[in-house]
Amino acid sequence: MTDDRLLPSTNSLALGGLGSGKSTTAKVRGRREILEHGHQYVVIDSFGEDQAGEWASLTRSLGGQVIEAGAFTLNPVSDLFPPEVREQLVRSLIAAVEPGALTHQATHALQHALNNPKASSLNGLVDALVQPEIGRWPIEKLTEWGEGAAIALSRYTEGSLRGLFDGDNASLPETDLPIISFDFSRLDRNSPAIPSLMAAVACWAEHVWLRQSTATHRHLVLEEAWQILLSPATSELIQRLLKNSRKAGLSLDVVMHTLSDLGTGPAQDLARLCEVAHVGRLGPEEAAIVGALLNLPAWAIERIPTLDPGQAVWKIGPDYVDIIQTVISEEEAALTDTSSRRRMAQQAIATEQDTAPTAALDDVDQDDDVLETMIEQDDADEAWDWEMPPNVIDTRHQEAIEAARAGRCSEAADLAAIGEREDITTHGINSDEAISWLVTRARVAELCGSLDQATQLRATVARMGKDVEWWDRTATAEDSTSPQRHGAPHPPTSEPSGDDAPLAKGRRRTKVYVAMAAGLAVAAGVAWQSAADGKAEQEHKEKVAAYEGRSGAELTVDGVKADVVARWTQDKDRVIIQLRSYFDPNAKYLRIDAAEKTASSVKQGDWYPKSPEIAMPVKDPLADVTIRVAIGGKGWKEGARAESRTIRLSPTGTAYDAESGKRLPSDL
């Protein structure tokens, strides 16, 4: 409806961290477009839970079709495809498993084989490559030229990818359904089957679906789009669809977590072709990257890390920028829910908490005079009210922990600090909501190698009389029957009455049990704190004695042997980290990330990549530093995601794998 001078195309890019609401917004938007405007959707869905894609429930509710990988066989050389599409699709399949197989000679051998009468199926095409018919070139040369392509295609006919493309018939989906979801969620997310299938779906969408569809407008949704945009088998197809989208009456709706997943190459250029962008909550570092790519104003970049679930910074066209809240109905919430597994676990925990204390109390010896007196007093206290923790599904804690597990320690610390500040402002510094962030910060510190800080934070929680893992066990499931904003809090449940009175009494009796447990916890917390202080002091002395001011590890990543070395300066206020591959001929790309600093180098011609180096300030010279190294080996291409590892370097000279905790061999 917008003039093309203001909005050249309607392709969209959705970004956001876990729990930010980006996928829910995309699905709700799709449902409304279909029901209210008669649009059609095709979804490439590669992520979900319970072995089902995210879009499955919504697709079935709208009368669409879910096509699961493995239950659907596509013949890429079927007569239903035009000859040029057959060649393009086969080339995409080869590129997905063997990018270097398509030389000029191999391309000619492939074109020659596609004209062979045997090439009516993928098996027949492999036979035509291995045993070519005579043509302009001698059979011996055609056989030699086609060998690489035949080996690549044999992955689909005899190898691990068989069953996807080696059928005799092209069982193509219908083109008049309101929505079709291609569900790849059961596949290994690193499998070459994913880009292969995406290439096939993109070809079908471009040459069959768009030509036969009669809808007013069409949408092709790419979930987890980094897998598509980074793959040489699909990036060219997607680029062509993006550039021709307005003429074709098509919107590409790209959904992914962060732009960093795309590297710094051509894949990010594809993201720039999206004229509509909505960006949910991201860490400060990622927000800056997105802001630079999308040319967002400074105020918007500053707000991105503090956005609530369901909120996003929207940019439409070159000029319009605002913060939009997605408000969904109860029906939409049920169809777009992506956290049912977590809620079921929380409901189970809540049920256990409701019943377990009462059962435990019934097992106590009722002859205990003190306990009987406390129970009688409690039963007489009709005004007492059970205060439960907030009835909120809060994904912020898990998002911070997941960032720490992925080695993004600075982002994790920022997310935890932002969450803690928000809850202190809203609920008070001694509130359960604020205290829960101490537990999360302790877990983040632990994952990032700051064990002293983790100990101190847990001790603080213990001194306050809280069980240090209380937040994990007291979160209750969200229960709402009204239109909601993602994860919005609800008022506390009132005291039951009438038929529910026995349950209420049970809860009042639980107060005694909890009060006793709380008293023991305070005493245990003091003792635990004393032991923790002594242990921390001993560990500190041992670290001082073992301090070397240097650490290094020998690594083999993506076939490249490399050393990562950290040196603390003489004044102990900085650490200098360097990644070296020396003269390994397989090394093409080296990168270090730590504390919002990045350094990288790429092989230039015959020159080996230089050793990237960063210098970062340190507050505690005895604390370990956690970094992430990425190395691209022989098969690495510019713009592709390099294999990476997260390393923890200690000033005592040792180094560890941050995820497994395993000690790494020294570089010396």
C-alpha cells in the first residue's frame, strides 16, 4: 500500500536474542496477513521443539501443509522443471556438499549428462556422468571432467543424504494453499542437507509457486536465515529473489538471532536489501553492529539492549524508525508459543512445591509440643497471606546464561546488569526479582571463569537467607486468558475460599515448614559463608604463589595448528592476547574476540595470515580471562562462519576449554 518511492520493497529482516519475541511477531504477522488480506506464505522452518518446527501449529490451524524433511522426496531433474532450472538446482546440490567440484570442465560434463535420456532421475544423472555418451569431446575427457560432480551427487544417492532427492517422481506441493511449511527441524543443523533442501525449495518457489500462485501477495519466510545466506548453494538464489521481489509480488521475511552470524562478507550485504527491519533485544555490542548496518539513530541503538519481550525497534524504508510493541490475543499466543516445554517444566515444579511441604509436615512427629503450638497459632491466623514469587515467564536470565555459555561474556554481563537494574527500579533492591539476578550473575561469572566473583555472589545470597538456586525452582507458569504482551506480569493469585479452603489451610501450614527451613538456611548460610571465605582466601594465596603472568595453549581448529598466548603486563593492569598459526599452509582466517574487542586477519595471496592481537584491561590480575578464537582452514571461504572455540587463560600458566573445563596442552 506504500508508494514505491518511499518503500522500494517489502522484504523484512527480524533480529533479536532468545525470548525477544521476534519469531512470535513474525508468526502473528503472517497469520493476520493470511486471514485479513489473503496473502500466501511459504516457510523454511529449521528450528522448533518436540521434533516439530516452530510454524507447524500455526500452519495446520490455517489449513496449510507441513512438509517434513525425509517424508518428502524431490526429483531435481524432473520434467516438471524447465531445463535451466534443472541445471541450476543440480549445481546447487553439488555446491552444498563439494563447493570446489564445479570447475569449467565439470560444468560442461554436467550439461552434457543432463541431455542424456538416462538423466530422468538423480541416479540416472550420476550414471550419465560416470558413463557418458560420445559428444563433442572424447568420452575419456568427459568421464574425467564429470568425476567430481558424480562423487558429490553420490552423497544424495548412496551416502548420508539419500532419500531426499533420489526419487523418480517430483512430488511437488500444491501452490494454492494459504501456507506451506517445510519443516527441517529434525535434521542436524550443521548438515549439508539443510542448504541443499533450501536450494531446492527456493528453486521451486521461484519457478513453480510464484508462477502458479494467484494470491494478492506472497511471502517466503526464512527461519534461522544465516544457514541460507551463508551457503554458496543458496545465497545467489536468495539475492536474485530479493532484487526481483517487488516485480514478483513477493516479500522475503528473514528471521535470525544476530547479524554476527553472517560474518562480514557478502551475506551481510544481502541483509541490507531488506527495506523493513524489526530488531528485538540484543546485547550492546550486537546492537552497535546492527545500528551501523541499518543506519539506525543513536537513541534507537541505545534502547535495543533494554527492550522488553515483544518490543522491537522497527525501521521501515530509509527514514521511519520507532519502537513498536507486539500485542497478541489469547488465540494467537496459543498458536505461536515457542516455550511450551519450559512452561510444562515450571508447572511441574509449581505442583511439587504446592504439595511437597504439606506431605513433609504430615510426616513430622505430632508429639512435638513446639511444633503443635506453632501450627495452632498459624491455623488461627486467618489474615496471613501466602506470597509467591512473581508469576512471570522471564527469559532474560536464560538469555544471559546462554550468552555466557557461547563465550560472549561481555554481552552476558551486560544483559545481567541491565536486568538487575530494571528489577531494582521496579521492585526494590531487596525484592525477590532483584535478588534472582545475583544468582544469574554468579552463574555467568562461573561460566566465564571468574570463580572468585561467583563465590562472592552466592555468599551474598546465602547471607540474605535465600537458597542460592531458589529462582530455578520457584518460577511458576504463566496463566492468562486475556490479550497479552509477551511475558507481561500478572497480578498475584488471591486466597482461595469455599471449596478451596482445605488447600488454603494446607498452604498456611506450609508456612511453618518454610519458616523452619528458612531458619536453618540462615544458620547454614553463615556457616557456608565462613567456609567459603576460608576457601577463597586459600585459593587466593595459591594463585599469588603460582602467578606467572603468562598463559598459552596449543590448538587444532578446522585442520589448522595454532597457539593462543596471553601475557599480563608488568604493572598487571592489562593482558595482551595473540593468536598464531605460524606457517601452517591450511590457515586462511584468524580471529580473537574478548571483552568487546576483536582482531582478525585473512590470508592475502601467498602470504600467511598475520597473528591478530588484542590488549584488554584487567581489574583482577589473578583472574582468568575468557576469549573466543575462530580459525578458518583449507576449506574456509570469505564471509563464511569459521570454526571457533572458547578458551579460558589463567595467569598461572594453564589454559582450559571454557565449555568442557578440560585442560589444554601448553604452547611451550
